[in-house]
Amino acid sequence: MARNSIEAHEETARWEVQLRKGVLEFAILLTLRGGEHYGFELVTSLTSKARINVPEGTIYPLLLRLAKDGLIKSEMRDGEGGAPRKYYTLTPRGVVLLEAMIPRWKQLSTSVEGLLAGEEND
Amino acid sequence: MTELFDDPAMVKLWNAYFSEFDKLSAPLGDEGRELRSDLERHVMESIGAQPATGNPAQQLKVALKRLGRPIDYLHPILGERYISRATHTYSPVAVGKGLFHTILAGGGRLLAASLFCLGYLFIAVFAVIALSKPFWADNVGLFRAPDGTIAAGIVAETAEHQEVLGWWSIPIALALAMLTYLLLTKGLGRLIRTQ
């Protein structure tokens, strides 16, 4: 019984990590909609405000890909302490994609909520 | 960047982490170097954001732990890089590495990558048919049974069967293996265009 419970917990944890990774791209674009962020600030924002607890290193390859796809752009500037920081912003193309993603997300979220509510009522 | 550290324990931790990163990210070229700079800046910021404990080596340890193991976050980008290389060079090594990293990265591409692996298994089947024909000439090939049904591959009972292709089954199996490989590898490019 205890073994089954541990296996179920491990499976749920694996599923949760994949789920979080799946929404990461969307969460990054959403965070950048609020204005430019440098790398560490963006990661902190995602892990604290959005509670997306993935290894912090996961974010940077995604940022590289989003930049390569022309959805975000980066610029090196000196930060507050003088150390150079890379600031990320949405490109016009990124804004358009994000605006298209938001209603899709809401639709999906409503559908899953509906399924969950149905399950609770049964 | 280790010149910023006075503590040998910090230098050791830093070098151990980033030498592993360098080894894994070597196929990424410039992208890997850019990624390393981003991560280095992140670690320095992460150390600075921690409450001062008087133990900088411990702070670095925490920052590196939060960053995660390089292999864990490099799987997706390595998968993309190798698959992109495979679609241009048709290198079997690049195909294998690309699928390996894509499957371990999990996510939306896991199912598609697994299906591609199954597809590549078909190539092995064609190759086995071609290679085993010279050794079991009477049982390998394309056969027509007395009732008209067709059997292909390695067939156990062929006494009453008529062989259709003869030795042509070798070049045909090899050609099918080659064609399947080319089509699958060309199709791999679609895998990195889907999330």
C-alpha cells in the first residue's frame, strides 16, 4: 500500500514537472507583457509570483529559442550594481502571438475546470 | 569568472559545474557559449540575492542547485540541435542522439519521437531480411502460399510456397530500408517545429 502511494506520488511529481515545463513558454511571454525583465528577475518572477518551480536553468534555453523565433529580443545593459545584465522584451510578433494564446488558454482552462466541477458533482 | 572568487572551495564548485556544462553543450557552438554567459550571470545574481551567511561556498552551492543539473535543462536544446543536423546530413549518429535527447526531455514531443523510433525499427527489419537471405535462402524473401496469400520476411514453412522475388529480395529490402530512412529523417524536421 505504502509502495503504491510512493509510486503514485512520484508519477504525479513527474506529470507536474512536464505540465509546468509545458506552460513555461506562455508564462515567460506573459511575464514580459508587463515590461522588460533581466534573466534573474524573470526567473524569480516565474518561480515566486507564478509558482513555476522548475530548475532555474530550464528558462535560459527557452529564452534563447524564443529569441531565435523572433518572439522576444534581448539587450545587454549595465544593471544597478554596474554588472552587465541581459534585458528581455517582447517583440511585436511576440505580442501578437501572446494575444492569440491568451483566449486559447482561457478556453482550455475553462474546459478542464468544467470537467473537474462535473467530477465533484458526481 | 572564477577570478572573482577568493575561496578555493567556490572555484572548485564553479569549475566542476561549468566543465560539465561545457562538455554537454559543446555541440551547441555559439549558442552554448551564449547560454553559459547567461547562466554565469544568473548564478552571480542568485548568490547576491541570498541572505549573507558568511559562507559564500554554501551560497554558491545553493545557487547551482537551484539552477539544476546541466543535462536536465540541456536535453530539449540538444535534441533540437541534433535533429536539425540530422535533417541536413542524414547522419545516423545525429538521428540517434536527437531522438535520445528529445525523448528524455519529455513534453509535447515525447509521443512523436517515440513513433519515429518505431519507424526506425522498421529499417532494422528490412536490414535483417537483406542480411539473412544468403544464410536462409529458402525461408527469407517474399512468398506466395497455395491459397494465394502473400508472406514477406522470415517465413518458417515454405515447402509449398512459391518464392516471388528470389535474390532480388536483397536489393529490394536494402532499397526499402534506405527509402524509409530518408523519408523518416526528412520528416524529423517536423518534430522540432512542433511543441
